[in-house]
Amino acid sequence: MKLQKPKGTQDILPIEAAKWQYVENLARETFTKYNYGEIRTPMFEHYEVISRSVGDTTDIVTKEMYDFYDKGERHITLRPEGTAPVVRSFVENKLFAPEVQKPVKMYYIGSMFRYERPQAGRLREFHQIGVECFGSNNPALDVETIAMAYQLFNELGIKDVALHLNTLGSPESRAAYRQALIDYLTPIKETLSKDSQRRLEENPLRVLDSKEKEDKQAVENAPSILDYLDESSQAHFDAVRQMLEVLHIPYIIDTNMVRGLDYYNHTIFEFIAKVDTSDLTICAGGRYDGLVEYFGGPQTPGFGFGLGLERLLLILEKQGIDLPVAADMDVYIAVLGEGANLKALELVQSLRTQGFTAERDYLGRKIKAQFKSADSFRAKTVITLGESEVEVGQVTIKNNTTRQEILASFKEIETDFQSLLQRLS
């Protein structure tokens, strides 16, 4: 029996993991500038946390959730998205309390799970970076959060990214628009895809978001949500647009964008990047002012986004963006003979405790092969340690770029290697 990873998962090997770490660390640095702190929620939640918040009729709940009953007959699901778990935690830990500084800003990085057809940049276990902010309905917060994602993409060097913007308005505006959409689509129901015929009964706004050709044709002349906004919803959307323009962030109004989750209201957005001839959504989110109250907390506005790491890394690769992840090693110790094994262990450990990156040979190879390893590690310096060096208590240290060499005692290496490096530079 040949054991393989489950379908829709991947092994992230060290050379690729370095790229993941770079992107994750850059996200952390960017979010910290905006006063966000990290939250880590469980990888699995009670089924109702997801099903009730994102909507019982969404594809996530009806088709994609990994849910099961555990040994205590509790209905559990692997988290398919990040917002609902963070909102659950916000309420459970009473972060709405008066003594907690508002707004509460949090970000997360972690695995999500959806049972869907694996494809490029979309797997059954995928990884998401997301942010959630609670406590303000100021449109400036919408724009600040969008600007934070925009800044991250700029710092990564991603090109051809377009911000698509829409609004779902207040619950009242959304309800009025929902009815108008039903009235428009019902006479042409038979021309829709099977999925959209079902959505028309359950969640008609999702028909606008369909990628099926017949559905795209059907909604070309559909009514626009912008024609059904009440006064406050229009004012909020106008303010968001004005602030984006002040920050010189270009946007495209896309009235067919509705997002796939039921909890959104007012501002929704997606960042879409061009890859070859395809448009890929790399980041999406919006406002959800009723979700905290739905989880049993007080009425608390919220805003956030999620971006897929796999898709983001795919875009970086397709656009030929090289991430600065190749780190030089400080020291490589070439070891000659069994009699040098113990001293090599002592030296390499003392170098690491001084803060240097160091490696040594463990395989008893010939000196030429070891020097080749030093080059592949991009070692700045090389120490050659044999049994004769152990006997006299000193070794040769070579600058691997200039080829300059110096002699040094073991004590000098173990106590102040930095001074030796300065002599070599």
C-alpha cells in the first residue's frame, strides 16, 4: 500500500515554506501598522457557528462543509472560513465590554477546509489570512481596511490588481432589492442553470454571482442594488467612494458582486488580479453589522476581509515576482575524520548560541563535496576542522567570497566569532 496525501491537500516543503513565511510575516508587519493583533481560533467549531452565520442556503453549508459527529455526539465542522469563528470568540470572550479599547482589531492566519473540486490556487485544505474589526460603523474604517490590503499587495509588488466595489445597503434596502430581483428572474427561471434555479428560491442574490454562461446572460439587464438604496445606505456608499478617491485607490463599481455569505451589509469588495487571461479574486470582504448581535452579543458593527494564501502565491509566481527568501548562511564547518566529530559539534553549537546560522558535515564526505555544500548553502565563511586542528586547538577560517583566510583558536570562535568576522571583512 502506497500512502499519499488526501486529495485536495498539499505538502509545503521547506523551499516553498520560506515563501509562505515571507508573505505571512509581511502581512503581520502591515497589519501591526494598523494596530491589529493576532487571534488564533480552533480549527473546528460547533456546526451551528458556521451554518447559522454564513447562511443555511450557501454553497459552503449545503455542499462544502467537512462536518461530523464526534464521540460525544456533538455536531462539529472544520472551519470553512474565518469570520464566524472570530465573531464567536469576540462574543464569548466579551471583547464588547466597555473596558476593552474600541475598535477591536484582529487578524488571523490559518487553515480552512471546504469539500470542493481542487483546482489551481483552491484546495480542500487551504490557508487564509484575514482581518476583522469591531465597534465602528464609520465608512473610514471600511476604507482603511481596504487600504491595508491594497498596501500589502503593493509591498509584495503585485501588478494589475483591480478593486471591485459594491454595496448591499441596509437590511431594508437589501430586502427591497431581493424582491425586485425575484420579480426580474422568475419569468426567465427556466433559462438559468440548475444551481441558480435553486438559488432563486433560497438566495436570489447569489444568481448574480454565478459563473455559468447562461446565468451571466440572464442577469445582464437585472436591476441594480444602487437603485434600491435608502438615504443612509447611499450616504455610506458615497462616503466610501469619496475616501477611496482621497487615498488615490482606484476602484470599479460592480453591481453584480454580492459575495457568497449571508451576513454582509453595506460595503462589499474584492481585489481581482489578472493572471494570464484569467481574473482571480485574491481578497474579498465587507461589512457585517448584525453578526455580533446574532451570536448573542450587543449590537456591534464589524468589517473584515479574507485572502487566500495559495492564490496569492500563485499570482506572485505567475507574475514572476521573486520573494527575497534566499538567506545566506554565516558559517559552514567542513569536518575531516572521526576524531573531529565531537569538536565540530561543540563549535557549531557555540556559533548558534552566539546568533549565527551554522551547519556542519555529518556524512563523512570528502572535502570537495563539503565545499560544494558550503557553496550551495551560500555560506559566508568556511571552517575546515580535521583531527590535526583538534590537536593544536586552532583552525583556518576562510571568507568564502574573497578567499581571505585567518587562523583562530577554538576559544576565540566559541566566545567572540563576530570579531573574527570583522578581521575577515
